Amino acid sequence: MKFPDLKKAHEHPELKRGLEVNRRHFLTKAGFGIGGIALSSLSSPLQLLGQVGKTVNANIENGMSKLPHFAPRVKRVIYLFQSGGPSQLDLFDHKPTLNKMNGEELPDSVRKGQRVTGMTAGQKSFPLAGAQFSFQRYGSSGSLISELLPYTAQITDDLCFIKTMHTDAINHDPAITFFQTGSQQPGRPCIGSWLSYGLGSANKNLPEFCVLLSNGSGRLRAQPLYSRLWGSGFLPSLHQGVQFRSGKDPVLYLNNPPGVSAETRRSSLDYYKKIQEMRHQTEQDPEIQSRIAQYEMAYRMQTSVPDVMNVSNEPAHIYDMYGPESKIPGTYAANCLLARRLAEEGVNFIQLYHRGWDQHGHLPKEIRGQCRDTDQPSAALVQDLKQRGLLEDTLIVWGGEFGRTNYSQGALTKTDYGRDHHPRCFTIWMAGAGIKKGFSYGETDEFGYNIVNNPVHVHDFQATLLHLLGFDHERLVFKHQGRRYRLTDVHGHVVKDILS
């Protein structure tokens, strides 16, 4: 090439940009490039933007072995989160002593100076409040269940109760955040995002992680739920949960605007992909690839979401099983039915949130409403999955962020009482793959205030959940700002006694 031609070539924008590289620029780009290769493997719905049908190992940048770490016993999780803190003393953990001592003062020897919330710290009296509901034993396991849960009582032989859950948080938002992310401080990835990150994703038409919300008929002004609870934190945004809503548009901004055809949408996405690929060549930001993958997923969801949300073809006996509210979009019953449909379609993590369990006052009335919302649909979900053979590889979790106190918040009367937050012991139940059936784990004292044996911390629960999915919780990590993070932080152990 003659010199004038070479000089002209050097003036070309792309070549000129390529030649403007110094040592610092080179090392910066090289670092991003290596990280970009590793992180781009996480966006496997597009398999590195177009390579369909391959499964890419996450955590490559951490030098870890192929995931999952060992053979999983669970393929998918349906987490029925009861926001507000259900009262274990009125539902699952029967304490006759409280009824015998109803109205008497909580002994100092039981409380042991442990902190209480600001809502009851000013009370001069802490009167014990016995449950106003009867309990009976059900099933061959003989589990004690409240009269408020007649449908749950019929499936007790399929359930594993953990009666000694405890947490570090005493208020709602930190406690829910702690359960979902392993930290009381917002900003960490949630359980569903960790699983999406660890499991990767097949190239399919629905997200790996779906979220459904419903409002209860208990406390009407319930605690809010923030979208960061199903956020991906510092993980690539591809792994955040996708909220499905009731109404005309189940997923926001999914439908084409008026006047935009499917062909136009496809053409726009193809052009957008080319632009973003050019940008990625320059910036080497892995989030660019995540963004492209999300746009492509949204395009495929235009067809798949209406299909999965259309429950009109469900037979009458299924509606009867889930209850009359299963025909009302947005209710807990309808969401339980949708959870089954999402599980059938291969979604790996389905998170339901149901608000209204925060009974600081008027508990006898309000908790009845909450149980009417949730009892029949929760039991139906277990039965429905079981009859379809899906319970064999599905894990269902039912529970809130903490329990309720054995003493009354505010005045105690013959017909009314309230309960404050109680993080020191509460009950959740699990059903399905890898879990013992008809089993009760742990014991609280006769006052239902402290744990007597077999405590299970939130991090222990998270470690056990990951274990069932084939992960060693100490090895499922992500390096962020120089530190390797994990869901269980630096704590947690697998509760092997509840495993089948």
C-alpha cells in the first residue's frame, strides 16, 4: 500500500479508534474481556448470543467445578411466602400452658431480658395469650393443626414442619430481606436469582424465576413488598425475577405498542442486537449481553405468557380443588393454580408473596381471613402436583419472615388479642422432593417463646434449600468488588435430619 493510501486508511474512524491504545487501556480492556467471556456464559437463553441448545457452566470465573455440585433431588421450587409473620401459636405450635395461664404475666425467666419491638417495649404488662382456636391431631403422623387450617390438616402426612426456625431480624423489611437474600441490608441477590445463576437456563420461552403477588383479607394495610426482594443485586440482571400480574398485561411492557407489528418488532430487535454487539466490542460490559438476552426473552414471552396465563381450559374439578377464588385473577388461589402451570412449563423458581399476616391487633378475626385465603389453595397445590407426578421433583415451602409473641400486644380480652413480632422461634412447612413426609422437627418451650432443641437459622434453611437443588452453599459464590459472596454469607449448615 502506498503511503498516501496508508495515511488515508489511518484516518478511518474504526482503525483510528483501534490504534488509540495505551498500556492502561489495553489492560483494562483485557480484564473486562476475560470477565465478559465468563459472565456472558450466564446468559444462556441465547447461549452467547445465538448458540442455541448448549448448557454453559456458571461460576467459571471462580474456578469452580461444574454446576450443580452433585446430583440434585429437586428440579424446581415453589415458595409460598406469607408476608407479615403468621402466628405459629394459633396455627401449628399448640401450647396448652398459654391457655392455662391466659392473662398472667410472661415470666422474666422465660423472656430473659430479650429485646422486643418498639411497638411493645413501652408496655407495662406482657399478658400471656392462649390461642382461641382448637387443635387436633391429623394423619398417621399425628400432627397438631389448628381448626383454622382444615385443608392443610388433610395433607399433614405429606408435610415436614420445622417448628424451630429463628432469625436475626425483628422488623418486617429487614426480616423479609434476610430470608430472601441472606442479608438484612438491601442490595444482595435473592434466592431465585442465585438459583438462576447457578442452574443457568435452557433456551426456552419463560423466565427461570417468576414472581406472583396477592393481597390478603387479614390486615388490609399490610407491609409493602419491594421489587428488590426479587432483584438480582450484583448478579447479572438476566437473573432477576419477572413479576406476573393479573389483568390485561401480565408482564409490563411486553406487548407491542399500537401500530407495531410482530415483523417490525423482530426487525427492530435484530437491529438493536447489532448495535449492542458493536457497543460490546468497544466497552466489553457483560450487562450489554444480559440486556440483549432480556429483549429476546421478552419477544418469546409475547406468545408463551398469554398461553400460560390462560386458565380457561382448566377443568371444573381443578377449580373446585383450589377453591372459588381460583377463578379471580390476582388472588392467592389463582396464583397457586398459575404456579402449578408455570411448574409444568419448566420454570425452576416460582415465588408467591401473600400479604396481610401482620396481626398486631384483632388477631382472632384477621387471621381467619388469612387462613381462608391460603389454606385450601396451598393444600390443593400439594395435591395437584402430587397427582400429576410433579411433587416427586418439586419442593414447596410455606412460611413467613418471623413468628408472633406469646403475649398480647395491647389489651387482652376474652375475645380479642394481638401478637407482636417474634424472631426467636416460629414454624414453616415444606413438602415434596427430598424432604421427610409427616415429620415435625424441633421443639419450643411450653410457653412457645424459646427453642428447646434443634434450632434452624435462616442461613441453615437457605443452605438446605441449595443442597436439595444440588449446590454446596459454600461453593455457590460470586465475586463482587474483590469479595466472594454467597447466599448464606459466612454461615449456615444443611439440616440433614429433615432430608428423606
